[in-house]
Amino acid sequence: MPTRLRAPALLTALALTIPAAACGPKAVRGGPGTENPNLDQGAMSTTLDRKDLQDLMKVNMDQLFASNWWATMRSAPARPVVAIWPIKNETTEHIDGQLDTLLGDIETQLVNSGVVAVVSRERQAEMAREVGVQQNQQIYDGAYAAQISKQIGAQYYVTGKVGVVDEYMGDERRVQYTLYMQVLEVETSLLAYQTKSERSKAIVR
Amino acid sequence: MTSAPRRRAAAAATLLLAGALACATYSDRTQAARDAAQAGNLEGGERAINKALGLHKSEELPTKWKSETGLGLLERAMILHALGHYKLSSRDLTAAEKQLELLDIARDGAGTLGKYVFSDASTKYKTPPTEKLALNAYNMLNYLALGDLDGAKVEARRFTVIRRYYADHDPENAHGAFGSYLAGYVFERLGDEGEALRYYEEALQERTFDQLRAPIARMHARAGVEGPRIRALLAEGTGSAGGPEGGSAAAPAPAPEAELLVVLNVGRVPYKVPKRIPIGAAVGLGAAYITGDTTVLEHSLFKVVVYPDLAESGDLFDHGRLAVDGQSYPLELVTDMGVEIAREYDELRPKIIGAAISRLIVRAVAAEGARAAGKQSKNNSGLVGFLAAAAVEGAMVAADKPDTRSWTMLPARVYVARIPLAPGHHVVTLDAAGPGGREGRKAEVDIPAGGFAVLDVTTLR
């Protein structure tokens, strides 16, 4: 090719390449204070995402803070000690990671309330190992939870479960989630407080 | 038209048809992976399927989801499962399931139009019942092999959603004894005996499992849940449930101190390949599902129909032999997915052939239109019309690729064995056997008191 034609040809090639490169996949930042504030708003599947979990938790925590049990805690002479146990996943989705995050959020709210003293979850896990909780299902056993909570000096423990009604039709799938949150008295295993919140997700045409 | 131009046109049409037949279909693109698996080279199969997916390694997930990507991921998941990479296999199955679910629900206007004009392969892939039910069953097995009962329980519930859908809307295809058996095992290990019995009742709908007698009798005494199959099984007595070959027991055995669950997957299900049959024979097979007037085909240059038919995978193994610490134990067939896939396809074959003939009619009508337009040419109108018709019909035939999409790496036959053992160290030998000889595997397992271990062997050949 003659040399004088190379520069325009190069420019043309560049002009063609730049838009092509711009059309490829790219990472973006989202959420409040970013260029994509609504990135977390859209549902991408029927699984529970962070927004769903935050919404569900907000309902449950608001109800908890407005409850008679919480009022009793506020008026207690000494800050009652509360342990937090895993939320049982009874759904059709692999959301254990998300539920762990949710547990962290519940812990944060309880700690920051200043009304109750919260036992570190690392300490609980250590105790569980000490008493021989080996297989995962035992973590959700009420007797184990009460035993370990007592050993770490808790008067109450917070736990919960997410249940589901999952239905599939030829042209639609709908998943109805219910998050139950419970507070149990360690000494008696009596249910001191319970609340629930609901969220449905679907894939529709 | 003189005979020479006609011969040239016919030759051109033949070339177009040959080109169409040479065009690679899904089963062609995944052949290298199957060839490697057939040779016992699972790593080679993994590389081949990654190449077909446009990926460098199995740690990568696709970023672009095309019509075959979900299916390709199912193929890779099965190879990874056979290699014992259960976490990666599980991740692939979960990702593929979500994509395939979206395709199942999505509207496919362009695909439906393409189906009538070009090929069934234009449509989005709809997972058939056997594949859909097997997906969650194998993911359950992945989680069990990892010792993750919570993960397995999630897959058990997902399996139930799909099985319930088929039970309600397509009861003929509400199979899945393998999934029901594994789900029963998961809930049994979790201590939810009522739920376990309900799943075992489902599994027993398809065949009897001698090794389930003792666990069912034990759980039934406590949970009380029963169905007609459980009642029938209990009425027959507890037999030799779970014991070594030749052993017997008069009463339900107490819960074993430890237990080994062995799953042997041998062979691969039949897969689809392009098949050519004369139009006359095809009309006979698909008559009830043909749309359009078949007489127009008399003018067509193409006298054969190409459609996807099932081909055997050439399985080397079809059964197995198991020994633990030198003692032989029976393996029970839990499902024959090869037979189920063939049965599902036999039901669909007339529809598929009917659709292929309907497409031929559409093309022949279009060719007739081109011929009529060509005949209006002032010079040599007959030749121009013939060539125009041949070009139109040939181009449309070239776009008609038989839809050979299916989960080709799905094992054909699945066997299980439940072995009650003393806690501790055990040596397991498992031989896959069949017309291709035998492939032996030896494993050592350590089972804690009150615990269990799952050993999976998947040959993919």
C-alpha cells in the first residue's frame, strides 16, 4: 500500500474499532452516590437479592423495635445479653451467603441500639465447636442453640428462618418468600417475640 | 430449457444441499468432547467443551449467553462432576438452570417464525422433562458428595418444584426416581423422616428398592407417614435390606452407626444426529403434523427430508460391581435415563418430521413464486425461472440445520447402593462393566460415628 494511504486507513480502522470496543461488556458501579443510583432496583432473578433482604429486615426490625418485648429490654436494669443464631434457609434458592449478610445487618442494628449487649458471633462459633456441633444441620437445632447461648451467658437468642412457596407454570415462575424472626428466652426456650415479613418474586412474560 | 442448463442447475442445487448437510449442528460441535469422554479422557472432554463454549478454563463462566450456552454448560457440569470437581459442577448447573429457566419462560417470536421457515434450531432451547429433572438430581449429588446437606436440601426442593409441575401438567413425564431417591436420602440424613418417606414413596412409584426396606421400616415406625408403595414394601417384609449379598434379616435393622451411599453413573444417553429420509417416507411418519399442501413438493428439487434422530452413544459400560472391605454388595438400578430420553423423543418424532416437511413446503412455495417471476423474463424465461427457483429453495435449505440440541453428557444408567458400616476407615472398589470391558476404581473413605459418606463414580462412556 502507498505510504500516503496508510494514515487514513489507520484512522478508519481506529474509528471502526473504538465504537466496537465501547459495545463490549464493562464493569459499572451502582447504588447511592454513583453514576447508576438505580442499579440495585431491578430484579435479575427469583432469588432474594440485597434489596429484598434489606426490605424484609427493615420490616422485621421496625416491628421488633416497636414491640412490647423491646420495651421490656429498654427498661431492664442491666443490658440484657443477646446471642444471634443463623437464619435457616428453607427456600429453593442457595441464599446462605445472603442470609449471613442479613445476620450481620441484624447484629449491627442490635449493637447500635445500645439497648442490648450482643455476643460476638465468632465466640458463638467457637463455643459450638467446643460442644461438638459438627454437621451443619445441628446449627439449627433449638436445643444446641439454647445450650450454647446459656454457656456464653446470653438471656435471649435471636434466630429465624426464610420459608418459601415456589410455583412453576409453563410461562411463569413465582416465588413467595416469608422471613420469620424470633426471639427466644434461653432459660425457658419460650418464644419471647416473633415477627414476619413477605416478598414475592417472579419471572413473567 | 435445454438439458445441459438443467443439469447444471440440478448440480448447483445438489451442491447447496451438500453444503446444508455439511453445516455443523450442535451435536457436531460437541462431538470432540464426547469422543474424548468415550476414550476415558475426561480432561480432554473438559478442554473440548470449554473450546466449544469459547472459554479458556472451567473456572470461567460465559459472559455472553447464546442459544446453546446453557446447554454447553450442562455438558461441562457433567464432565466436571465425573472428574470429582463437585463445586465447579454445581456452579455450572446452577448458572445453566437459571438461563434455561429464562429460555423456557421467554417469548420466542423470532424463533417460532424461524422454525417454520428455516429450522427448529432457530428456536430457543426448551429443556425436556428428563433433562430438567436430572439437573437438580445431579446438583443434589454434587452437594451430597461435598457433605453439604443444606445445599442438597435446596436442590431437593428445586427438584420438587419441577416434578410437581410435571405431575400437575404432564403426568406422563413426571419421572425422576433418581431425584426422589436422593431427596429422600437428604431429608433422612437431616432427620426429617416424614419428608424423607414422602420422597421415597415417589421413588418407589417407578421401581422397588430392596435397600430402602430397612430405612423405610425404621422411619415409618417413628414418623408414620406412608403411601401405597411404602405399605406394599413393608408388607413384603424387610428382606436383605442394605446387607451384603446373600445376607438376610427378619426384622428392620437398627440405624447403622455409619453409612456409605454409592452412586454409579454409566454410559451416556442417546443423542441427536441429522438423518435423511425420502420425502414419501417422511410424509407417512409426520402426516398428522404437516402444515400446507404436500403436492407442491412434486416440483421441489429436494427429495429428502433431513431431521434430527436419536443415535446410540456406544456405551462401554452398562452395570457395575461393588465391594467394601472385600465384601460384595448389590447395586440397584435407580433410573435408565437412556430409555426415558428415547421414549420422550419417540413421542416427539412425528411432530419434528412434520415440522421439517412443513418447512420444505414453505420453501417449495417460495421457489414456485421465484420460478413464476423468472418466467416473465424476455430471454430464456424457462431457464431463468428454474434457476431462480433453485436459488431460492437452495438458500432456504442451506439455512435448515437439524436441531440436534440435547444434554449429550447425561449418564444413561444410574445405580445406587446403601451400605451400613461401622464408623472408621473403609476401602471401596467399584467396577463399571459392560460390552466395553471394565473400568475399576478404588477409593478409601473415613466415616464418623453417626455420619455418612457419598462416593460417586461417573464414567461418561
